[in-house]
Amino acid sequence: MKRSVLTRYRVMAYVTAVMLLVLCACMIFKYGFDKGEGLTLVVSQVHGVLYIIYLIFAFDLGSKAKWPFGKLLWVLVSGTIPTAAFFVERNVAREVEPLITDGSPVTAKA
């Protein structure tokens, strides 16, 4: 597996997790203080698009790492639980790191 597969998953995991925290803050302001309704709408739509990209990258990583369905499902759902993606990303990176090939060309010996 190439390092780029893990890198793009890690980037999207962090971006999605941060946007989910921003969305939670916007929801608190919207429903708790009745302010920021327009901002909440924009942040929720941006988070939705980023989450879809996260799902694609996480599924790609899971299929290349040959994860069982339960693990793949947990990684996919972790993008919907505030702060969970930070912890899941760290565990996934630690687990997948040994599977990464260095990408250098292999020379055949006669």
C-alpha cells in the first residue's frame, strides 16, 4: 500500500473532526442563544461534503488494508462522533504503518 493512501485518510480525518467540532459550536449558538443560523447552515453543508470525501478515503484505506466489516464500519462512523476521529485516526495510522511499502523500484537479479 502506498503512503499517500494513509496520508489522505489522515488529512480528511483531522479536517472532518475539526469541522464537526465547529458544527457543534455553531449548533450550540443556534439553539442555545438563537444566533448564527446562517453560519450553522453553511458549516453543516461544508461538513457534509467533507464527510463524504472522508468516507471515500476511509473506505479506500480499509479495502487496501483488508479490514473486517466491523472495523471498517467503526472507522466510517467515527467521523460523526465529536472527537472520536482524532483517536480512531491515531490507532488506524499505528496499525496501517507497517503495511506501507516504500515505493522504491525493485531491481531483478539474474
